[in-house]
Amino acid sequence: MGKKKVNPHRIPLAKKDIDRDKLISAAMKHDMAHAWHLIATALLELDLISPADIGPLCDEVNDFSKTAKTDKVKLRHAEDVMNRKRPKLLNISRVNSPPELEKFKRNVEKVALHTSLAVICLGLEKRFDEETLKRVFLSADLTEAEVDSGRLTWGDLERQLLNKMVKIEIDDEA
């Protein structure tokens, strides 16, 4: 008789092996670029902007994000416009196994992407009305769902934009 397979949820994970700061910085590494890939794709699909105007718009919004004071009221307003609720974040003290750690990482990445999208939404309000922004974020949600399902990768999305002569460059301070 063969060995019984061990349930991965029952394999303990030492708390000292979890570096919270490292997890958060890794999640935030590409959040703004991924958010811009979603928004640029949506803006182009909806014919709201030309490929040549994406770079200057990105710079304008990123400049806004550096200088704006985003309080909770503004973020809630952006969430209403985007028709998105903030993802729930797991409590790291409840992470006890490798699968729970992976779930925690995915949730941190979702929160980072959500926050980046909210900041972009606030920056785009000067340029687009609320109904247009709702359409843009609905389109972005559909594209994000394709990424989440595995039908599309962030690299695929970036290549599609590069084929349209759009390159997203994010300043580390944004």
C-alpha cells in the first residue's frame, strides 16, 4: 500500500518564515503598472483616447497621485465610481500553512491593485465624466477577470499595448 498523501493545509508554517514587509513590497511592485495596463486597454477599446495620448495621460495622473492627499472619503468615492468594493485582507496572524500564505499573497496583490485603480480613477476625474469612468472601469474589470481566469497574462496585456505603440512607464514614486 502506498503512502497516504498529506493535506497541504495541515503542514505547519513557522511564523518566523513569514516576512510581512517583504510580502507587501512584492505585491506593490507591479500594482500601478498592472492598473495602467487595465486602464489603457479599456481607454483604447472604448476609443476614448489615442495610443499617443496614453503616455502623457499616465504622467498627468501619476503627477496627481504624488501631490494629492487621498483620504478615505475620496477613496470611497473612487470605489463607487469604479463599482468595486475593497477586497478583504486576511489577518497574517491567521496564516498557518503554505496554501494560506499563497491566499494571503493573492489578497495583498488584489488590495494593492484596487488601491492603484482608485488612485488612477481620482486622477482621471479631471478628464472624464463619471459615466465615462464607469464604462472604463467596467471594461477594466472584464480584462482583469480574463487575467484572473488565466486566459490572459499581464505580459500578454503589455504586449498588446506595445503592439499599439503604448508603453507604460511608472515612476517608482507614483
